[in-house]
Amino acid sequence: MKMLFWCSLLAMLLMLRTAHAAPPESAFITDFPQPGLSADQLGVIVNDDDPDSVAIAAYYQLKRGIPAGNLVHIRFKPGRSTLSREEFINIKRRVDRATPRGVQAFALTWAQPYRVDCMSITSAFALGFDPAYCASGCQPTQASPYFNSSVVRPFDTYKIRPTMSLAAATVEAAKKLIDRGVASDNSNPAGTAYLVSTTDKVRNVRAAGYDVLRTQLERVIPTEIVQANALVKKHDVMFYFTGLTHVASLDSNTFLPGAIADHLTSTGGELFGSIQMSSLRWLEAGATGSYGAVIEPCNFPNKFPVPGVVMAHYLQGETLIEAYWKSVHMPGQGLFIGEPLARPFAGVNQLGRDGGITLSARLLTAGIYDLQAAPSLIGPYRTVGRVAVGRGTREIRLDKIPPAYYRFERHAEPVPTR
């Protein structure tokens, strides 16, 4: 019996030694840091007085593996377009008390209400109700410090929890939306970005930046500028940005899982009963995320998603909620809808060859990285070099490095003060 014990122990020690030894001459094990919120960082807010909200929350928790402790239960009369400021403040106080500290963002499980007094409900939950994010007439509002930032934990950094509504007219429609988001993960879709320039001069203001955007991103994703009032019979739609009160022929197109689409207009965020096209129509046509104003924003581009910003953050592996929120400079009057954790462009591919290694992705996150090496997965790691990743970089080549376990550590960028 003793002999069997010592033989087993010796075998275990040999296995551990083998597991911790340097990799074989041809192997490189590399860890490149990836952006993107995870399921355990998302809080799901449920209205227990709304059976549809309860059903959507249960399905979303199942499909995304949301921890049970991240479900935040509240109660209010459903079916209204607007909450009063006073009612919302009481609800938000309960939400804040019940939310786990590590939660960085919220998902709402209803389509109505979509407004709180003079703010959208997604902005009110994210930023807290604050009249500074409202405007009377054609005036700017308070800007978001999260705009186009490199911040990965917005609540820890800014006390902001970006919020998105899993908006749908029915529970079945919400389930289809959730399924599209899940299906998009790591799919690296071969889709096209369509920048549609319309004849509506007032609402076509984002088109001024289309030429520059196409030049910047055409190496990363096929990008087309379309001079028309509608896109028709396109079967690879990943991004669709336009400016009109109503967008025709939506159902003639095929939106890929994870697709983002929106139209710059005054009341797209009024999901039901608006005289303009509801942003819900994008989701019903197959998009996974959209955006619309609930209060007259005028045609300030700063109050709508900046196409180049949302595309860049999404393409480098951030989730839909992060990329969309970072693309709106003044989000107080706008409603974010969709499946928050959709993440089509995550992942970095690695190829070891000829004494070196190549890392590639649809778009790598720009920044300064320390390259650290170790003889085993558990370390110890030491810095052996520094790599600068510029904007638009898709590939990193490291030549003539010895076989080892490598990881990259990104230098944190200074956080702007509010």
C-alpha cells in the first residue's frame, strides 16, 4: 500500500513538473487582453408587476448565465410611456440599494416606459435623473464622460452604469432579439457597413463624416456609402446608419446577428404611437441594437450615435452596450435598445511560425502594451519588451522571440475628470 502511494505521488509530481515546464520549441502561449463586459457585470432590472418583464428576465438570465443575485426586482404599474421624476427617483433608490457592487451596466426587461420626465429611461438609470441631461428646445445638454473612452468598468470609474432596454412588443420578439445577440458572439461576421446618405438635408447631418469614415475603416470592414433614401435587398447588413423620419424596405434586407442600425430623427425613441418610425422597427427587421430620441433633440449630431465611434469600439471586441453608449456624446434624451452583451468581434487569433508569433483580430485595441514572458502559465512573468498598437491595427508580428508563455499588459490611460 505504501509503495502504491509513493508511486502515485511521484507520478503526480512528474505531471506537475511537465505542466509547468517551458512549452516545446514550436509552441507560444499568448494572452492578449480583451475588452468587453461579462454576464456577471450586468444587472437585469425586472418589473415584478409586469408578467412580460418577468418572462423576458427569466429567459435572458438563462441564455446569458446572469447570476441570480444580479436580478434586481422592482414594482411599478406597467404599460405607460413615461414615469414621473418622483416615481423614478424612488425606484432608482431601491435599485441602487439592491445592485451588487461589481455590476457595471444594466439591462431593462420592458419596452414601456421608455421615458422619465425629460430623459430617456436608459439614460436615467445610467446617469441618475438630472435636468442637466435635458434640454428645452435646440440646446446642448450635459455631456457623458464615458463618450469614446477606453474605460472598461464605467461604474467603478464614473459611477455610471450604461443601460439598454431589451425592448420588444411581445415576449416572443424579445426572445428572438436575445437569441440573435447570443448567436453573434465571437462570430466575426463577414458583413458590410452601410452609410446611407439621404435627401433629407436636416436629418442627413451625419453624412458629412462618411467619406473620412470609409477611408478609416474600409481595411477593417467593407464600407459602402449609399446615396439613397433606403437600402434595398442587401443580405450582409452589419451596420446601417441613416437620417430620415421613416425608413422604407427594412424587411427586404438581411441583418446579421449583432447588427447595429439607427436613423437620426426627432422621436425614434418613442417606441409606440410616434408619428415617426419607431426604433423598434430596426429590431423587428432583424437588427440587434438601435437608438432613438424620446425628447426633441433637434439635429445635433452629438445627441446621436457617431458611426465611426460605435463601429470602432464594437470591432475591437467591446459589447453592444459599451460600443453604443461610448458613441453618444450627449445621451440624456436618447434611448438605447437591443441585446446588451452581443459581442460579434471578440477574440484574437494567434499563429506561431518561424521563431515568431502573429496576433490578429478584426481590430486590436490601441494603446501601449508591456510584453511579459514566463517559463510557465503561473509565472513568474517579467517584462521583456513594449509594443505600441496604433489605431486601426489588425495584426501584431513578433519576430525571433524564444518559445515561452507570453502575456500583454495594457497601460491604463489617464481618466478625464468630470
